[in-house]
Amino acid sequence: MKVVRGERELSEKDLVEMPKGLRPGEWVIIDDQLSKKNFIAYINPYSESFYKIKVIKEDAAKKYNAKSDEESAALEIIISHLQTAFKKREFYNDYSSGARLVYGMNDSLPGIIVDKYEKYIFAQINTAGMDRFRNSIKAEIEKYYPEQKVLFFDNPEYRKAEVLPVHDPEKMEGDLEVLENGLKYKISQQVMQKIGYYYDHRENRSKLSHLLKRTSFNKKTGLDLFSYVGSWGLHMLASGVENVEFVDQGNMEEATQKNLALNNFSGRGTFTRADVFKFLDTNAAAGKKYDVIVSDPPAFTKSEKNKAQAIQGYEKLHLKAMKLLSDEAVMVVASCTHHVNYEELDKTVQDAALKNFQKVHLLDLGVQGFDHPFSGFKDKSFYIKYLVYSVTRGN
């Protein structure tokens, strides 16, 4: 009944009987006797994941059956879902220069991530049921987007868990060029993380720019924590903040300065390579103050069992960061930790404000961009949170 309710990842215990002798990623038809419905899925019995079965679609018309040619039927479904995903992104006019084209399970293509950039498209295939059609998937992307070069950037950790061969990332020529919300970025392959760029906060960065432009408080100094290539800081500069300090423990100085110059912000930003927590302690001791701070750390946990530690991490981070705020300032709290919800994230800010003798006013909140679709807050694919506060000291 799980699959009838819309769940698309199943474990062995969800089946009355697990088929024997299956190849990794073999496509099957699952019959639900209670609802009298059947579903197309693929199974990897060797996967390290608890959820070994991925449900692709309901076969309401029973078009495919046990006698169907599995290879051609599966490929037909994959191509259909790819085309549907591409057309979804065309709905948004300002996503044409770059977007997440395929978002795994939420595009009915579990294990596939595809991101589009100015010159390249990066594809990631991390499940056995899709990897069998690797070359055909690439060919379909190339057919739909002939102006971009398609490269594979698979996740080694995910592929090992699926007992799949691990390939080296394909090489691109020059830097990765990104255009988002009118701002330009160049990222070398040497410093690239994940699949190149984080499009998931694009709508929130746009919202922050509009909010800052509408405010009259002092905006001389900004701080971009966990800055990567400087996305948040560049949006601050574009919206009127005079100078921004970028902080990341990675070697991102060259990329940051390059992106400042690309957007005519040279001389308005500095980069500090440091552990963020230590940076905050050092600058608090020195009495440094900032008018706008954005904190967008990596996920603090991928597992529900470590949720308590993740919340403690946010509490520690926000307490330290908010000590550096001016008497009238804006604090942006961003999170990509699925298991920490809005209320829990907000509480870490409220508690930090209380301990720092500050008052907060929640101005805005946001979720992931439209190219990262999700059905609702309970969806496993919902992970991005964005909270913006006006923070003051005194009466």
C-alpha cells in the first residue's frame, strides 16, 4: 500500500516476495493486490541502501507486462521522463541559461541529476537501474540540448553503495561558466564541489537582493560564511552592500576575486580562508561588526539519528555569528539539512538572540528553487530552508 500512497522507494520487507536471481538494476512489474494496480520499478538486490526498490511509474494501462522487452520498454520510459523534466524547466523564462534539469526521484528518474550551464551540462547517474542506459541517457540530453557539451560527473560514494564502477569525472576545457539572477561566475574544475554549482538557493538569493534594496538601514559591511564561489556575497554587493568579506575553509580566493571582477565589484570584497567557527571567535574578540551576515553551511547531517548534533551545530554557529552583527542588522540563516525543520532552525536563532541580548523580527523565509521540485514539507527531497531576520540591540 505504500506505493499506492505515493511512496517511490521501497525495501524488501514491503514486498510479499522478493524476486530471486535479479541483476543489479533489473526492471520489474510490481502488482499491488489490494488496489489491483501495477507499478514499474527497478531493483538492485546488492545495493547497500535500505531502499533497494525504486518505483518509476504506475502502469495504469498495463502497457508493459512480463512479456515486454525489458530493455526497450525501460528506455522508452526513461526518455519520456527526461523530456518531461526538460519541458518543466522551460516553464520558467529566467532558467534557460542554467538550471537543474533533472532532480532524481522527483522527476521520476531516481539516481539521475542533470545540471545545465552556459557551455556544459553535467550528468550524474548513481543507481544501477539507470546506469544500464548510461549512453542512451547522454545521447538524449545531447539531442535536446545540442549547444552544450554533456559530461558525466558521478558521485563515487553513491555508486559504490550501488556496487557500480566508479569513473573519473570527465574533463572540461577552461572554467565552468554560470549565469544566475544576472550575476556571472567562473569555477575551475580544481575547486568545483559536487556537480559544479549550487542552484538550489537561487530564488532565495534573488529574494534577499530585493529585500536589501527595499531597506534603508546602514549596509556598509557584509559577511558571506561558507562562501564557496561567493554567490551570496555577490548578491549582497549587487543590492547595495558596500563591502563583503567572504569566508570559506576551501582554497576559494582566486575564484572569489575572479567572480568579483567579472561582475565589476573589484575592490569591494576580500576573501579569508579559515574555519568559520574559529573565524567568528577571532573577529568577535576583535570587536568586528557586520551589517548583513549570511550563513549557508554544508548539511550538518544526512541521517535522522544525528539530528540532535546537527541542531547543536546550528545553535553554536548562530550564537557566534550573531555576536558580530551591528546594532541594526540583517541575519540570513540558510540550511540544506533535510532533517532539521523550520521551527527547529528558527529556535536556534531565537535562542542565540536571547543570549546575545538581541531582538529579532522574522522578515522572510524560502525553499529551494523551482528546478528542485518537491511535493510538500514531508517530501524527502525537500531540504532547503531560508530565514531572514532583522536584528536589533537595545529597546
